[in-house]
Amino acid sequence: MIVSYGEILLLAICLFFMGMICVVTRRNLLMILIGVEIMLNAAGIAFVGAALRWHSLDGQAFVLFLMAVAASEVAVGLALIVYAHRHSGTLNGDGYNLMKG
Amino acid sequence: MNAYSAIFYLLAVIITVATALTITSRNLVYAVVYLIISFLGTALLFYLLGAPMLAALEAIIYAGAIMVLFLIIIMLMQIDKQEGVASLFNQCFFVIAVAGTAFSLVLLLLYGNSGSFFPLQAAMATPGQFGAFIFQKYWLAVEVVSFLLLVALVGALYLSRTNSEKSAYGGKR
């Protein structure tokens, strides 16, 4: 007997909004990517809690796919950030205001 | 309150505090290390909620691979120290307004539905059960995801070419 699903969902919501605040307020591209990771992780917590709530493994399966998508997103995102840093010399999101790279 | 719920509350506090320290810390390396703590706490939470396979994957993929990738990139790029103290607070009003509205709506949804607050029974899906389930019901999705990882690998390799390699292959730029 552990906590109710509402409390798990509350934790996931808190983490999701922390990630959202990180994405919106920070200027650094790496911190924006970290905020996206926090949001994906919060969604994973909600999925695993739902899998326990309804005794179905579908929620856990979706967390597995979520991890794979997060890994590929980070790989491509970091490659893009390195590319942009090499060409513009900045990591500030406001620094990218030219269409021609 | 029994042992399971005590562990849950402890883990929830650890995860929340570590994430809060992540999003407020100025130094990127500190942020990543705090996020590793948060992800390890999440792995323990997954184990508590009956997903040992996902707990292992969370520790290996998230806390191990992804965060180390972040650390390598941060150390590779010689990032100029800080991003300026004012930048976190100049949009404070809009952030609080939007996040507060959304948060209160979600809370309304959560507490308006009385069915979401009964204690869950502890259950455990062994890795064998999980693997059998995922390859019986979601085999196509597993293939699609593996293909997605391949595409991400090729894309990252393409983006990280240097200029000399580009000219060697006859590229325009």
C-alpha cells in the first residue's frame, strides 16, 4: 500500500512546471535542453504512476519509448548546439538572429 | 503512513529540491550534477512504483549517458562563465502568470476528480514480463524507435563534420 495516484501526479506536475520555467526563463541553449529533459522525465513519472494505477504495462512501455526519443533528441540537439556555437561563437538564444548561417 | 509512502515522500523531496537547484544554478556543471541527483531519485521512484527495468534504464540512459554527454559538451566548448544575473528575472511576471494559471487549472482538474486519491497497491512487473509484453504488443514501435535512434546518429554525425571534411566530399560550403 503506497501513496495515491494524485500525489504521484502532483510530483510530476511540479517537475513539469519546473522544466517549463527553465525553458522559458533561461537564455543558455544548454539550459533550455536541460529543461526539456526535466519535462520529459516528469511525463515519465506520470506514465509509470498510471501503469501502477491501472495495473497495465502500457504506461511502462511508453516510458521506454520516451527514453529512446529523449536520447535521440539530446544527441541531435547537442550536435546542433555545437554546430551553432562553432559558427556564431555564442550559446545565448538571443544571439541567433540571422537567417543565413 | 507506512514505509513505502515514507520512501515516496523522501524521494519526492529529493527530486524536487534537486530539480529546483538545477533550474536556478548559474554554473552549468553544477546544474548537470544536480540533475543527475534528480534522475537517480527518479530511478528509485520507478523501482518503488513497480518498474525495475525502467529504473535500471533511467539510471543507465538518463543519469549515465545523457548527462555525461551534457558534461562532455559543456567541458568541450569552454563556455564563457555566466549568462548574466538579470536574465533569470526579467521575464518573471509572465512566467509566474502563465505557470500559475496552468498549475491551478491542473490542480482543479486533479482535486475535482475524487477518484484520484485512493492508495495504490504495490505491484511489480519483472523485466521478463515487461520484455515479453513489449515485444508482443509493441514490436512495431520498438522497430520504429530503433530506426529513430539510427537517424539521430546519422544526423549528429552529419552536423558535426568539420569544414575540411566537407570540402573533401565536394560540399558547397
